[in-house]
Amino acid sequence: MVATLPGAGSAPTWLVPGQVLRSSDPGWMGDFTVARIVRDAHGFCHAVLHDGTGREVSTYVDQIRYSIAEGMLTPVGQDGSRFLSN
């Protein structure tokens, strides 16, 4: 079961289309690009990510925030450098 944090309905200002997130998870290694941010019929905010093979993954924005905080995802800049987000 996956828990969604109470702030899931709020629109993110720190996550934008085109942003790259690097995964350190062995099953999901590589970079993911944020394709779009969408709100579902229940008002929850999702990020749609694309990986290097074109696969599309949709997940709650708060799950991305948690994964960044836990070091499973790292936002990277245009030049491949790490950067911090609030």
C-alpha cells in the first residue's frame, strides 16, 4: 500500500515539466524527465515522467518529494549537476 501525504492536492512550484530527476534505485536506474503535471478527478496532483526508453510513469507529486528527501531521486540541472529544491 502506498500512502499519499495530505498536501497531495497542492500544485507544486518546485517540480516543472522538463526537469530531470536521476534515480539511484537499481530497478529504476537512470534519468526521468518530468513530462507534465496533472490533477486527477479527485484533485490529487500527479507527475508524469518519461525515462530514457520512452516509458511513461505517473506518480503522486508528494511521492516524488519523499523520494528526493530520502535520496532515491536527485534533481539535476541542465548540465547534469545536482541542485536542491524546496
